[in-house]
Amino acid sequence: MDTLPAATTRLDERALSVLAHPLRSRLLSALRLDGPATATALARALGTNTGATSYHLRRLADVGLVTETGDGAGRERWWRAAHESHSFVPSDAAGSPDAQAAQSWLRGEYQRQYLAWAEAWAARAATFPPAWQDAAGSSDYALVLTPDQLTSFVGDVDALVERYRTAPPAPAATEDAHPVLVILHTFPRVPDGTP
């Protein structure tokens, strides 16, 4: 068995272009959220066929976003995400219309996924114990910051998330532990935005 995924990676132009594909994006998310799987299991979970899944996993592997675990026997290949997360910023695509288009598509896809996760929680929140219903939620804050301050703020949030990511729940609380999605959006308020 191979080592655990690295914490994060910065996507270059090639990785951006490969990841900006509906099935590839879904495959990477599934591997990050649900752990290692075979192409057959992923195809079943994502409602596609094994041939397409295998092809797109290999494309993701070509740019270092997924890797084989080394488990499995015969033709059965297990895959895992190579990193827990990835990042990119607009300047990574400066001068490359293809990379800019890939970034734009990925940002839109992520917004759709975040909304789907939030709507799924809202639809099922009442089935969770009251402690989970009370702990989960959404917040928004209006801050007045410079770009440097916003960069620092995001760095502080990243450090806080990393602290919780690497600290397992207390043994007595393990049965209450549940995977939690933390989604952070930071952007300037723009004209015609509401309210």
C-alpha cells in the first residue's frame, strides 16, 4: 500500500485543462470524499461505464491528481486522490486562454457542487441528531480588507482548518464524528450584488 495523499497541490496549466471535465472533476471529488476505489466501483457510484472511468482516471494520473494504491489483484486497480485538495489563482492562467477557460469552468462547477451539498444537507438536516443540527450552519460576514489582508485572512483560516484536519476526534467522541464539509468563499462585494 502506498503513502497517504499529500495535503495540497497547485494546479498548473496542464492539470487545469485535464481537470476541467465533468467526469474527471466528479472522479477526483469521489476519491477525495469517499477514499480509494476501483474504476468499476466509481462507475457504479457515478452512473457511468467502467471504460470511460478507467480512461479518465488515467488522464488524471497523467497530471498527478490521482494515483494507484498498489492494492488489488489481476486487472483490478485501486485508485486514490494524490492530494487532499488543490488550488489555483487567476494569475496561474495569465496569457493562456485555454487555462483561463479551464479555471472558469472549474469555478462554476465548484459553485454548483457547493450548492448541491448545501441543498442536500438542508433536505436531510432533520434526520440528524439535534447536536448536529445546532452545530451545522452558514454564516456571512462583511469585512473591509485590502488584498494583502484578505490573503492573510485566508491563510489564517487554512491554518485553522489544517489544525482540525490533523487532530482526530477524542476517543470518547469517535462515534459522534462525521465527515464535515467546510466551504469558504472570499470575494469583494460587487455592484448589483444583493443585498
